[in-house]
Amino acid sequence: MSNATFALEALTGIPQHLAALAPATTDNPKADFSDTPWWLSLVKALLIFVYLLLSTLLVIWFERRVIGRMQQRPGPNRTGPFGLLQTLADGMKLMLKEDITPAAADRVVYSLAPLIAATMAFVSFAIIPIGPDVWMFGHHTPLQLTDLPVAVLLVLAVAGIGVYGIVLAGWSSGSTYPLVGGLRSSAQVISYEIAMGLALVAVFLYSGSMSTSQIVAAQSSLWYILPAFFSFVVYVITMVGETNRLPFDLAEGEGELTGGFHTEYSSMRFAMFYLAEYINMFTVSALATTMFLGGWQAPPGIAAINSGMFNHGWWGILWFTIKLWIFMWFFVWLRGSLPRVRYDQFMRLGWKFLIPVTLAWVVAVAFIRGAQLGYLGDSTVGLVGREFPVATLVIVGVIAALALGATWVWEGKQADKVARESAPPPERIDPYAGGYPVPPMPGQELVEPSPAISGSPTPVALKEDTRG
Amino acid sequence: MTGLGEQILFWVLGPISVVAALGLLFAKKAVHAAICVALVMVNLGIFYLAEQAPFLGVIQIFVYTGAVMMLFLFVVMLIGVDSSDSLVETLRGQRWAALLLALGLAVLIFTAVGTVTFGPMQGLDDVNNGAGNVSTLASLIFGQYVWAFEITSALLITAAMGAMVLAHRERLGQRPGQRVWAERRVRSGRNVAGLPAPGVYARSNAVDTPALLPDGTPSELSVSRVLVAREQVTTPVPYITSAEDVEGEIEEGYER
Amino acid sequence: MTNPYVPLLFLLALGAGFAVLSVGTSLVVGPKRYNRAKLEAYECGIQPSPHAAGGGRVPIKYYLTAMLFIIFDIESVFLYPFAVAFNQLGLFALVEMVLFVLTVFVAYAYVWRRGGLEWD
């Protein structure tokens, strides 16, 4: 035991040798940090920090360029090669701008809010496994800052603290738009956090652990996007809602609330909110990668090459980064394609669809898992040369039947609706029947305007009407 | 004995928690008090983490930040954003009575806590390194304490009912949607194309400046009725006169 | 390093340090030319109202949402250990959990029927 580890043991009060003794049937982390001295952790923390900052600089440029292409314009292309330094230049410019605190603001809280938002954004990335074990400065250590038996919950908890940045910014500005924006945002985040948490339960049912390294290890044969496909869909929807991004960026909808919670902020304090938003995007994307796409593991075809050569060492960073950027691209794509939803529609989607359906899905997955584990009887049946547990087949059959029934009912209703709406229009139309001229549909014949025109409700009033 | 790191943690976060708890009592603004509560809750969560109870610690932060968020909204909603406590005593001598009772309670608690004897410390090492913290907790919840767990669901129903009774307002009719409003406008034949937009002038295009009708009078309809009620409507007169000045200049230019 | 929380503190410190440093720098190097109009609340050009919206009060609706959030939050808090330990728990826990979810669903159905989920 070196001097440093001894000092650490004294500092933390946890014996160093115990971590290695964990048996296989445990929900504790799989990543082994016993050969990671504290200075190496500091180096890794620094690397993650730099990785996040650089990625943020890059993704803002990426977003503007891609959206530019989607809107058939070049996007920023002047500062540096391909405009790559545009974000840096913007940041420098923000730094040289005046930092305004409104007179009505609560000064302490107003200063504190952006700091909370930015600081909390960084923390969650600590538990994301970026790669497998590597040799680093003569130590064998996982490419992950740290891991906990409750790592995924930690992300949710830290996100919960991060919301305080938003809601306090809204309150402390002492102004109407930020207040409404902050309230909206908090209601939005808490509504979608439930569905997100429930979606993750299905993954935990399969992995048997909430530690991210365990979850990645459990996906070595099958990525959870397949058995938990519905959770994946729900997670992707909620992660957009959680990060206040289009089409769910109601907290800062410029058409109605100018800038939302950061209307009054300027200079670097505003930049902190901006930074936090993008880092949060990276965090939720990284979590999606870890939970559903096998984390740092190579895609199935590549993983088989040369007995898993690409699944070792530093290769993990490559796969992880690719998967991460697929999600970032998806965020940008959404922003380029979809208009903002209305607030009541957004809340209805969250409370009336996502939550009950995800809850039902979790129960269904619990039954499927129970059948797989043999809780519901052990009898098996041979089908196409393979043995299947009867219980699994029954459960899957019941779920499939229920899903089919639901779709059938829904489709019937949709068909009725379509039939009602697409009923052929009458052949003749009186354009003034309702009092206002209505143009005929194609193939419709016009009735000659009847004298009813003089009796139409009110001609355009010359005098102003009272508000109706 | 606890480790050195844990002691340092305790002596750093302990005072912060106490100060924050006192802040809850003495903060004048309700929102500051709510922030103090959040700080205490997060600190408690960190203490649980240090006590080798990771699940409990994270859940403490996870749930209580949510709960305090609710409290925060509740506070803001009930009493208004900027309101502060009034320091006027409503009951005579209330302050002294409260102080006396608090002292009595403190003495009671300290004597009760002071007589407690602790057994040898067990720690959670065995559990945490065996089946794992969360799994062991689960086997307790679904084993020994399964009844309490089921009762919790009844508690949650009660909470939902309470919230509905306190905060929900029944709506008697259907709320008119966007479509209904549009149809209603067409049927009544008034403002069919919507209300007129506020005025746009060279020096102002804010919503508090009314538009001009063809005869030159300002249109009241073009300004939000909230602004009218608050008497925040400005007149377009200065903008009109300045526009006329500019026109004069242009005409002069023609004549030259 | 077996204490898993210390690296978290490292990252927290880095993030906090960066935030404080950049905000502090901009306070130092940024211009300071104050005037009264700049310090008023921003309301798109109209005379700013003295208080934030609605006399500073917000709809009680938000309280209901927050309360429902807590209810589902607690439900999911019980679901987590259940999911993690499911392969050790057995059929009994599954039945218990289904009962629990159904009971909480009663609350949900009640709120829905009473119109508590309508947002207007």
C-alpha cells in the first residue's frame, strides 16, 4: 500500500481492499477503481471537463451549420476554418459585454442561479462510462470518473438540483416574463422527469443494477434498445422535454415570453445558462447511450472482428462519441423540423399519455422478466427446435393481444373520423349560406348568390365594435 | 470510530446545515426560506451518502428537491413573489411565550438524547459489499416491511385527494378552444379576422401604442385590455407629429 | 481510489470554479455604463409593470402538478429497488408491486376523472 492510498484510506475511512471482494450477484459497480490513485481521478475529471467544453463549442457550431443547411443557407462560415471558431468568438464577445442586474432583482439569488445551473450540469457526466479499462500513466483504470450503485439515480437527482438554477433565475429577475418562464420550466421538467424515471425502470429490470458500468457490461450480448424499445422511445421524448429543447422549449418561447427565464440575463451569466443547456443535452444523450445503446461497446458487426479487438482499450471512446453525436444530431434535426407545441398539448402528452403508458409498460416488462426467471412456472415447450418457457410465451401473447386490441380500437376510431371528414362535399354550394363568402371546393357548382346577401348578419362595421 | 474524511465532512457540512436551518426561521422572504430548506435537504442527503447509504442519500436529494420545489411554488403562489414577513406581533407577548416553549422543548430533547447509549458501531460494509445496498433494501421492503410498503400507496391516494380538494377548481362548462373561438367570431360576425394589431411607428412598435383607424383616430381595440385597465396605453400623437415633420422635410426637398 | 464520491467533488469543483471564474472575469472586463432604463424590467418596449405578473401570484394549478409529481416520484422510488433486485425477489414481490401500482393508479384515475390533469 503506497503512501497516497494510505492517506486516502485515512481520509475516507473505507478500507481499500474491500472493493475487490464484491461477489458476482450484486448491484454494485463493475468498474474497478482500486488501481486509480486520487491524482489520476483528478486528471480524469479534468479530461472530462475539457471534453465537455470542447464538445459544447463544437456542437453549437454544428447545430448552426446543420440548421443552416436545413434552411438552405450557409450558417456561420467566416471565423476560422468552416467557421469552427464562431462559438469561441461569441463566448469572448459575451465576456466583454455589460453584466446587467435589474433594479427589481434579488441580487444574491440572481447571481447564484446561473452558477447553480452551470455547476450542476458538469457533475452528472462523472458516472458515464466513456470506455473500458485502459492503461493510463502506469495504472489500469476504467475510462469513467466514478461509479456508484445508484449512479443513474444520481443523474436524476443532480438534474433536479439543476432545475433550481432555472426557477430561481425566473423568480429573482423581478420581472414578468422570467417568472412565467421559470414556473413553466419547472412544471415541465418535473412532469417529464416521472416518465423518464419510469422508462428507466424497465432497463433496471433487465440489468439488475443501477450502476452504469454494470448496465454497460450487461449489454455485451444484446443492447437494451431491443428488449426495452418502448422505454427507449419514451426516454428520447422525455429527454427533449427535460432539456427544454424544441419542440418543447416552452420555457423560453421567444414568441410569447421573449427569452423565458433568462430574459434579464446578459453577458457571462447568460452564457452560463447557455452552456448548461448544451451540457445537459450531452448528459441526457450520454445516459441514453449508456442505457440503451450499449455504452462504449462497438456495434455488433464491428465487435466480432478479430475476437473483439475493437471492444478494448481506447477504442471505446470512439464508439461512445459516435453514439453520443447521433443523439446530438437528432436534437438538431428536431429543432430544424418541428414547430413548438402549445403548453397544454405538451402537458397533456406528458400526464395523459407518457406516464400511464410507461407505467403499463413497466408492469409488462416485470411480467416478461418474471417469466424468464421462472417465477410463473418452469414448464417449457419445444418450438422450432428451441425450448421456450410456457410462461414467457403466454405473457408475450397476452401483451401482444392487448396491444393489438388497443390499436384496433384506435384505428377504428381514426377510420370513423377520417370517413366523417372525407365525406364527399355536396354538389351545389351556396357561397353565402353562413353569411360569409366561402369559395367552392373543386368540382362543386355555385348557386347564384341569393338576395340573402342583403340580410347577412352585419356588414363590416364602420364604427368600432366593442370587444367581443 | 468514524474515519477522518467523514469527520471533516461532518464538521464542514454540519455548520452549513445549521446556518441554513436558522435561515429558514429568520429569512424574511419566503423564497429565501425555501432555498434554505433545499440546502438542508441536500446536506442531509450527503450525510446519508457518507453513512454508506447511497440509495437513501440519492433518494433524499431526488425526492426532497422535488418536494421543496413544490413548497417553493406553493409559497410563491400563495403569498406573492415579493412579499415578506410582517414583524408586527399579533398576539401580545407571543414572542416570549414562544421562546419559553422552545427552550423547554430544547431542554427536553437534549436530556432525552443525552441519556441515549449507543451499541458498538456495525457499519454497512457487509451489506454494501455483499448483495449490494439497493438489493438488500429491496429485500427488506418486500419482505419484513411489505405491509408498510402497501400502506404507502393508500397514503399516496390520500395525498392526491388532498391536493385535488385544496387546489382543484371544477370547471362547469367545456373550455372554449381555439377552434370554438374562431367559429364563434365568424358566427357573431364581429372581428372575423381577429382584433387589429397595435400600431407600428418609426419610433415605437410596442403593444401599448394603439394603431390608427383610417380617419386618424387611435383604435382602442388594438391594445390589450389588460394594458387599458392598467392605464398603460400611450398615445400615438408624438409619433404622428414627428412623422408629419419628416413629411414636411421631404416636400421641402421637392420644391427646391 | 475506493471512495467513489471524491471524484464527483473534483468535477463539481472544476465546474463551479469555471462558472465563478468566467462570471467574475466578465464582471471585471465588461463595461459598466448604467442608466435607469437599462435597469428596468424588460417588457418588450411598454412601460414595465411595477410587479411581476398577477401581483406576483401564480395559478394554484402549479401546486397540483407539483403534488402529483411527488406522488409519482415516490411510486418510482419504490420501483427502483424492486427492479434492481427483481431476480432475487420472486413472485411474491411481483404481486405486491402490481397491487401497489394498481392502488396508486386509483389515485391517478381519480385525478384524471375530476379534471385535475386538464391544463388551461
